[in-house]
Amino acid sequence: MTKIALLGAGGKMGVRLATNLKGSRFDIDHVEVSEEGRQRLKSAVGVDCVDGDRALAAADVIVMAVPDRLIGKIASSIVDKVRPGTAFIVLDAAAPHAGQMPGRKDVTYFVTHPCHPPLFNDETDDEARKDFFGGIKAKQHIVCALMQGPEEHYALCEEVARLIYAPVMDSHRCTVEQIAILEPALSETTAITMCIALREATDEAIRRGVPAKAAFDFMMGHLNIGLSIAFGIFPEGKFSDGALHAIEQAKPLIFKEGWMERVFAPEAVMQSVKDICDPPAKAAE
């Protein structure tokens, strides 16, 4: 039976993954360094942790459910404890793209990340509709990359990825660089920043006297129709002449010229993942 060592099994993400792996065809060794994490895992999933070195020595696959900034450091500290042919599954592209994975050629590095449940979906179950993160009830897509290792390991690691992020719809094969473009450049630097700006704009409308519930409902409704038109979900939908005029006038006010090239340039993406792995010290106040 294929043996998986789940590192960080008692953390928030680790417990999610341990829950989804329970009852699978894989034999799971759960590894957690903190007593609090061990108790959390036991309470939530009903499983005990094992000695880390023993789990690493026996593992065919190692799933690293550890903080992004620690992936490279932890991988470097354990890589000499695993057998040749062991596959490391990393849940974020930052450390791999930043060159922080240890240089051992006889192990596999596989990167996977969830897309999270899509905004436009067909969920009808109430629990699924409230599973915003995914991996519990709501269906989601995932992205995967084989950074190094034999091609046959792609299928094995993708199978594990589909389990830990279940229920999964499409699994998109990408490169590590492409996943780094997706996160942080596309999702966090661009989309989440704009989400925060949308919330701040809504708060400003409320500050100027618009009833809070009216502002919230108006924003949510216009996001629904606006995104459905912009992304072709509602192909027969069209922005009005007034909306098109407002967009044309607003772009130079809101966005700096050349912002997209600055965000998506390879050197900008590389700097972003390096900052995730090694956060810069906050400027002195």
C-alpha cells in the first residue's frame, strides 16, 4: 500500500487534508510537532500522530501541510531522511519558484494548489454553498505541476491532490512558474487587492450617507452582473453605454499606467514569492 506522510497534520490545513485522506486507499502517517496540534487532530479526525523520522523513512509521498514561508526550510531539514524516489507534494508555488527546494535529484517535487469554489456554480446544498474555501462540501478546480521527477509520479501526486482538495472538478496541469503567476500575481496581488478596494469603496458610500444594507446589496448585485459579463458567463449580457463611459473615465483615475506589466513581469513575480518565503522587515515607523 502506498504510504503518505502528512506533515503539519494538526494545523488548520492539515486537519482538512487528514479528514479527506481518511478512508482512502493510502496508508497515512500523521506528523505534528505541537501537542496542541496533536490534540486538535485527535479530536477532529480521530487519529494519532507518529514519530516524524519513522514516517519520513517509510513514506512514498510526503504532503507538506506547513506554512508557505517554512516549506523550503522544512524540506531542506528532512530531505536526507527520505528514500530515493520519494515524492514531495507542496501546497504552494512560492518556495519551489523561489528556488528554495533542496537540490536532490532522486526525489520528486510536485506543486498543487486549489482554485477554491467558483463564484458561479451549481451548488444547491446549503453546506456546500457556505464552503467558501473548498475541500469540505463545495466542488472546486485545482492546478498541479510536476517540478521534477518521473512522469508516472504526476498521476500519483494528482490523485493525492484530488483527494486532499475533494470534491474536485477539473485538474489543470501547469508549470511551477505558471502557478506562481496565478498566486500571488493574479489572485492575491490583483484580485484580492481589488476585493479590498471594493469593500473600501462600499464603506465610503456608507460614510457618505448611503444606508449600509443598500450599499452592500447594490455592490453584490453589480459584482454578479459585472463579472458575469466581463468573463463571458452571461454572453448575451452587455454593459450599457453609460457603464462603458464610466469605465473609460475611471480607469486612469484608479489604475496607474503600466500596472499590469509591473505586477506580472517575471522579476516582479519572483520578488513576490521571495517575499512570501522570507518576509521583508517592516519599515521603521
